[in-house]
Amino acid sequence: MFLGHYGLALGVKKAAPQISLLTLFVAVEFVDILWPFLLLFNVEQVKVTPGITVVTPFDFVHYPYTHSLLMGIVWGLLAAVVYWFFKKDAKSAVIVGLAVLSHWFLDLVVHIADLPLTPFTNVKVGMGLWNSLEGTVILELIIFAIGAYLYYKNTKAISNKGKWGFWLLIAFFLLIDSYNMFGPPPENSIPMLFVSFAVLQLIVLSLAHFVDKNRASL
């Protein structure tokens, strides 16, 4: 899942306007931000296997430290503690922690049975929506559209940058998601995957900071 994670972050901004959009984006994508580093050091493994699912060519061979349910809970607790340490806001810390954990549950819907429950067992789960292109596109667009609508209706632009920056962010997400869905598979090269993921995250997080800085919560 790609758009769904960010759609959730955009929607949560309504319930927690005190949390920056940048923080929410980092939270919902925390394990995917960590994941390329573990791939680079061969702690976790992935292969590009076209056809393994209809939607994505990634064969997630081994990634229990970023994408298991148990570690999702651990990363969520850690994120909550870190946020509370700096902000001293317990409610927001809980929301950030739950945002981190939400990644596993959204992935559960789309992944085939490759999501570990813990790093210590071989039990893996997944509902397999990625085997349906239409189903995946519909679900992702619904979550993203609801989140984007909630963010847009509950914030206002304080400059022209806030107006066009929001639509630039939306357009970028839709463009990248379309490329992921319908473009050619990436090279089966961990260094190339690392660079592509790093560049993507840098752009997305920069846009989130830019947009949120130029919009105010209502």
C-alpha cells in the first residue's frame, strides 16, 4: 500500500491538528523509511519477481524487523515515547504511536501471506488484495481521497504557496502511484532500490513540510 498510508496521515490531521503533517507522514511510513537501510546491510531481503502479484513485483523474502506485527508494536511504542519526550503531549504521542502501528494493518489488507507476526516465528499473513489491480486501486483511492478531503477542509492556506502546494502534493502522489501500478518493474538491485526509495521519501517529506507550513488548521 502506498496512497493509503499517506491518506491516513492526511486524515489524522483533522483529529490532531497539533501534530505536523511531516511528523504524521514519517509515522505512517516509519517502517518503510527504515526498511531500505536494513536491505542495504542485508539484514532484510527483497527480490524483484515480476508476476508474484498483479500490483507489485516485490517478493518480500525476509523483513521481520520492520514489517512484523510485534515489531510494529515496538516501533509504535518507541515513536510515542520519543514524541512525548520532545513535546510532552501524551495524547499526541499516542496518536503518533498508533500511526506507526497502522502501517502493518493497512499492509495486511493488500499483501499476500508474507507479513510476519513476529521475528521469532514463521507464521505469515496477508489478505492478498494485491492480486486484484482494480480492488487495490479502488481501496487506495478511497482512503487517499477521504484523507486529502479532510485535510483540505480542516486547514486553510495562509499564502498562495499553501494553495498550489497542496495540489502539487496530491498530483505528485497520484503520479507516483500510477507509475508504481503501471510502470516497468524496478531493477533487481538493492543499491538502486535504496536510492529510489530515499529520493522518493525526501521529496514526499519535503512537500509535506512545505504544504503544512503554508496552511493553518481551522
